[in-house]
Amino acid sequence: MTLLFLGVILVNVFAFTLILLRAPLYRTEVYRPMLLNVGLSVLPVLVLTVLIVVDLVLAAAGAPAWLIAALAVAGLAIWLLLLPNAGYLVTELNFSHRKDGEGVPLWYDIVAVLTLAMSGVLNTVVNIFLVQMFYAVLRYPDDLRPFERPASWLVVGVILVLVSFGIYLGRYIRFNSWDLVHPVGFLRKLTGYFREPGKVRDALLFSGLYTVFFALIYLVVIGSLLETITAAAR
């Protein structure tokens, strides 16, 4: 498991470094939106880590169960709103940052943007893995193989659907997580958008395909890890 987290950290660092090096290597401006997106992609796991640590400290200190539960629900709601920012990096594969006359080789941008997209996918996978792990352990504390319970995988599936839809909202309606601070304006813009012909179909297809994509990556990256954990518990 240590190698998983180390690998994800290194991919993020590599992506960030490639974005920064692009400017001095080819005498062009730093594409700041990508740097911002890297920060937003990492933010959910930081929020989740703080939430877990705080809840564990409160539990160890004997805090009331209702307080721990309320904090967990509020924290997870914030985390879920931020999580699409991680997977959103996949949409950078459109290479919209490239400008005529910059002189940046296409091969450089391919490896930079591909690394950036991979960092977003891996950040998403790690976030959901942490939630699945703690859900399974807390929900089935006496079960040596909690990851074999269908409920823990249902949690993964629901989160993946919500993340994929959130990515669609961010890319095509240009919503941000903090737009929910203004719920009336958010709902008005949302309903207006989906009244346009074909938008519901596009959203469903986008969300469905991205859900399958993330699910397959999740199985490849996390599936074998959970198999190892389950086998060790037998």
C-alpha cells in the first residue's frame, strides 16, 4: 500500500514539474490553469485525511458519537463536492492550452498532459479507495474480509457516477464546487442548460462512459490490492 501512495505522489510531482519546465525550456508563459487544476486535484485527499485524523482524535478523546458522526457527514459532503476536481484533469487531454507560435514540441505536451491526466485519475482512485476502506472497516468491524461485502462496492459505484457527472458539469457548464454556495443561481443555470435539445443525452453518455473508465482503472489499481488484503486476513 505504501508503494501505491508513493507512486501517486510522484506522478503528481512529475506532472507539476513538467508544467513548470515547459515555460523556461521553450520560452513561453506558464499555463497557470493547469497548475491550479493540479492543486484542486490534490485538495480532496487532503480534506479527507484531515477529516479522518480529526474523527479518530475525537473518538480517542471520548467525544459524543453524534458529534463524530455529524463531523463525518459534513466532511464527506465537502469532500464529495471537491472530488470531481481530481478526475477533471482527464479533460485536459483536449490540448486546448497549445497556442500557435509557441514552439513547444507536440511530444512534450503529450507526455505532460498525459501525466497530468493520469495524476487526476490516480488521485480519484486513491480518494475512493480510502473511503471504501474506512467504510468497510467501520461498517463491518468484526468481519475479516469486509471488502467482499457488496455494500462497500456499491459505495464505490455511487461515488464514481457522481464524480463523472461532476466532471461533466465542470467541463461543459463550467460549474465549480463553490457554485453551490449560490444554490438558486446554480439550479437556474442547470435547468436552463438541460432544457436544450440533446444535453441530457450527452450528460448521460458522458457520465456513463467516464464511470466505466474510472471503474476499470479502479479494478486494475485497487482490485489486486484488496485481493491481497483479503487473502492475508484468511
